[in-house]
Amino acid sequence: MESQRPSRTAEGAAALRVWHTLLDDPPHVFDDSIVRSMLSGPTRLMLHAPPSMVRHAIRARETVQPELAALRGQVVLRSRFAEDALDAALAAGCHQVVILAAGLDTTAQRRPELARAGAILEVDHPATQAWKRERLPADLSAAVRYVAVDFERDVLDERLAEAGLRSDAPMFVNWLGCTYYLEPEAVTATFEALGRMAAPGSEIVLDHWLPEPGLNWRPRLLLAGVRFALALQQEPLRCLMTAGELAEHAAAGGWQVAEELDAKAQRERWLAGRNDSLALPDFAHLTRLVRA
């Protein structure tokens, strides 16, 4: 990661969320057009609605080779999953929102009332946080509580407590796009740290990727390509987990699985009946945990 800009994977995920609104049909699974303002100039220049002929050609190619649209789908479906879970948590009275490995998450922009109420804590590398703060409206930048953390070195619960997270009130934790970049020990340590801060009613939503064994050749080939590309960006894959392995990591911190969506279940929930080429890789799972 360069010292003065967010990780390439954080910006890439944000660009895919925007691309979804430019290429795929409405209603969009998750509309995050607002993130465009936080992207670098070169990335913004590439994100324009394609002419209808080009759009048709791209979608025809993706229909034949769904792997080309699978990562876009993975990013937007995980965002929709987290957004739906956040809505439910807020309705149930949760007033603390923790976004781990926040990247270019736009919860504060899309829900400014939460930010101004001091309800949002963003946890991430300080370079990404600095990048975001320069691009946010001043009142939102000042309202969000930023917590600089290295997941593999810092004691997460200590940093959250220093930032004012209350352990006597439930929290909603959004932890997307991160587990597969950590060592397994760091995943367990994160669940344990969150467990030490979690009041009854707390939840975590996260995504995880399955290991290669058990995958068919097409998702296995896609995963191999992703692994190679990420290694070149010096953000290698380190922790691929089955649903059972994820549950074991979570249980170490006192968390129980309330919802586990494999790729088939995600397609049925969000992609059924769509006429565009949006797809999803078989290795992508979504999980919602509750405090045991």
C-alpha cells in the first residue's frame, strides 16, 4: 500500500460498485454511485456509462463467460447483504456501527444522520482514512470516529474502547472484504476482540471465500487468477475458509452463525429474475453472526 492513498483493492471494490450502476439493469442490487467522489482521477475517468452498442457487447460476453461479471456481483451482493442487516439492526435499537477495514465505505455519506450522531466508527489503515477525510464534507469527516488499526499487530478492542465504543450497548459490525487477506490467527483474534466488547444483541456481517478443494474448475480458475492478481498488488490471499471453519473461528470469540448464504442462496435472493449479466463466483459466502 502506498502511504498516501488507499489500498488498490479498496479502490477496485469501490469502482466495481459504481460499474454495477453503469452496466447492469435497474433496480440495482446496491447503488453506491456516491463513492465516485472518493476515487482517484484515473479511476473516475474510466467510469462512464458505455454506449448502448458497447454495453450490449460487454453483457453478451459476460453471459457466455460469467466469470467476467462474478467479482462485480460479489462486491455488490455483499454490500446489499450488509445494508439489509444494518437496517434491521437499527430498527432493533442498535446505535453503534463499527466498520472494520472500512476502505471506501460510504455509510457516513449515505446515512449522515448516523455519522452526525457519533454512531459510526471506521477502523482501517491511516493512509486510507486520510484519503477519505480529504474527500468527505467537513462536517461528516469531523463526525465519524476514525480508529487506525493494524489487524495483525494492534489489540482491536483496546483501540475501539479508546475511541468510545461502549461495551454495555449492542453494536453492529460490518467486516467486508477483509478476512481472506488476514492470517487465520488474525481472524480468530479479531473475533475474540470483538467478543470482549460485544453486548447482547450485537451482530457481525462478513464475507469469506472458500478454499480451492471442492470447487469446480471454473470458479477454481477464477480464484487462481484473483490470487495471482492480488499477489502482484502485494495484497495476497491468506485465509480461505469453509463455512464450518468460519464458524469455529467465530466461536472462539463467543459468536454464533445466524445466517450463512452460499452462492446459490445469494443468487436466489438477489439475482433471480434479472435480465442483465450480473453473476457471482461459487467461492463467495456471506455470514451474519450474533453474540452467543
